[in-house]
Amino acid sequence: MKRINIYGGVNLSVISTDKFKTNFISVNIISPLLKETASKNSLLTDVLKRGCKSYPTLRDINIKLDELYASSISVYVKKKGEVQTISFAASMLDNLYTIDNTDLMAENLKILSELIFEPYLENGVFSTTYVESEKKQLIDRINEQINNKSTYAMNRCLEIMCNDETYSVKNSGNIADVEVITPEILFDHYKKVISDYAVEISFVGNMQPEEVAGYINKYLSGFKPRMSAMPLTDVIRKATPKPEFVEPMPVVQGKLSLGFRMGTVLTDKEYPAFALLNELFGGSPSSLLFTNVREKLSLCYYCSSIPEAHKGVMIVASGIENENKEQAEKAILEQLETVRNNKFTDEEFELAKKSIINAYKEIPDSTAGMYNWYLSRILAGLSSSPLDAAEAITKVTREEVVASAKKVGHEMTYFLKGTLKKEEQADE
């Protein structure tokens, strides 16, 4: 990866590769995660993708993209630690494969530039029709989050566990904050986002860094220098036990989520040891959670560990029969104790190593994989490649994994308790 500073607060990262027939570019505006702005950021991406000066409707945009060899553009917001990334991404065929010498990079950047700097306006602000339509859809999506019970249970566990921390703020915001947003309020927020926040532009494809920088300077010159530093995520390394939270719900299958403080984050030199610990504990089909809690004991329909490397929190998520709750929780915690006490086998250790190394080596097989990998590292002030990470794993010892496990602390248990019997219908 080559890093180029375009100007103050605006940086370009280029991963040059001839492995793909497509090129990928994403303009990421880096916002702190705040309750006051999360809903605005989420709604903003929905409104901005509706239209721009030259292409005022989604239909106009899609017709143009079809003409550009079926290029695709997406606008979205994601939460990483206590940061929100407002992203404008384009995927296009590499210019080498066009039959009419169309400069697809230039044409896609023109559209991205308009979406960012020349959005569709009415009377000097965002279209009331677009804003109200997207508000309704965002509120519907927020209401529908409860429909995916597995994801809902994990998010509720983290929300309760991190109740007094910024991390508890939802990426989509909340309904009350969405409802009061007007076109004027959203446009004022948009102007601040465009002018104040740090910008990270990422490119993956068959171009050299200097060539990509030339395109950026030509087509994304609407960004002006800014002094904003990268927002930071507050990390709490030690668990503070919290009361168990039980939420009854009219479903059959219970959802058990255990929340942990990892004691390690992505920027720590010990992170490779934690990454291997996670793989061994619950990150793969050969993990202790899968083979023991799910397969041998048959206590869960699924069971895996899911870390958030920026914040240093981890969820063990499982689907269970209600009557197995105590046994399942005990068995999950016992697998962590197995690692802490160095009681795992050499075969289990080597399988975990092989699994995570293979996963790292597969990341360069897609532009999206490469983009997501490097953006996550950039937000943490790192530049290591997937192959660097794979090499680091080869050097991790059993003792380092044991030491990492001893830092992990169980903070709380969330149980979505099903109230329906098996013969009753339910939305799982």
C-alpha cells in the first residue's frame, strides 16, 4: 500500500494490483460516532445517493452507470469502533478492457464528485421529497432490526454492556433523532461533514499511485484542506461485571450472547496472539466452541466468537433451547478456561493457525476484501498487509495465546428468552 497526502486532512491509499479486471475506489469521510450526529450521518448517505446535479434521480444515475460497462456506485455509512465512515464507492471495469477507449475511472469519479459536492437540491437545500422518503425508510429499517433475532441479541448485549460509552450509539441512530431532521438541518450537517472531517480515499486496482493521485486532484478537488485528526476510540481493557439481562420475546429459540472485554486491540503488538486466540476459541469450524459446545455437547444451534478489534469488545453469540441456557453459558466459559489453562491440544492449536493464515491469504483475492482490510488498519494508524498478518501468526506461541486469553474478561450475559413452544409459529 502506498500512502499519498493530497493535502491537509485528505489522504489517498493505493493498493496497486493487476489481479483483477475491475478497479475499486472509495471516498471515506471519517466522522466521530456521536449520538447527536449518527442519525444525520445515516440519513445523509441515503439522501445523497438519490441524485445529483446532472443525474437528479436514481434512475438517471443507473442509466448512466449501465452505459459505463455496468459500473456500480454505492453510498453508505459504517461503524468501526467509535467512528463512522461515510463512504462513496465505485467499482468499474479496468480501462484496459473497454472496446471504445472510455476512461471509466474518470467517468465514475465525475459521478462520485457530483454526489459528494453537487447533490440534488431544491431551493438551496435537500429535496423535501427525498428527505421525507428516506426518513421513512430509515425508520422502517430501525424498526426492523428486531426481526433478525441473532443480530438483535448481539447488538443489545453490546448496547447494554457499553451503556455509558459512545460505542453504544447505533450506526443507524434512533427513531426520535431521525424524526426531527428537516432538509435544512440535514443540509447544514452535510456542509460540516464535507468541509471539516478527515477524508481517506482508497483505491484497489491496476493503476500506479501517482496516476490515481492525478485523477483525485482533477475530479475530487472540491475537498479543501482541513485540520481534523482521525477520531479516536475509547478502549476499556478490563471487564467490570454487570448483571445478567433477560429479555423475553415471542420466539421459540433462545439467543444467548456473552459480552467480553478483550484486553487487546488492533494497535497492540500482542494483537496477533489475540487473533489466534479468537480463532482457537470460537472463530472457525475447528474452534473449541464449535467442536465442543455445539457438536459434542449439542447445546447450541450455532456458537461463535465475534471480536470488534478497534473497541476491544467481543461477543460469543449462540442460539439455544431455553432450558439449555445455564449449561450453554457454563460450557462457553469453560472453553475460555481451557485456553487460559493451556489445556488445548497441539492439533487444535495448529488447526487454528492454519485456519486464520488461510483466511488472511484469501483477503487479496477480492477488491472489497483488500479495501476493507486496509481501511480498518488506516483508521487504527496501521499499514500492515494481510500477508504481514499471516506471517505474524506463524510466530505466535502457545504461551502468547494463553497470556492473551488471561486478559479476556466476561462482563455480562444477555439472554433473549423465547416464550413460545416449538409447535407455535414464530419469526426467528
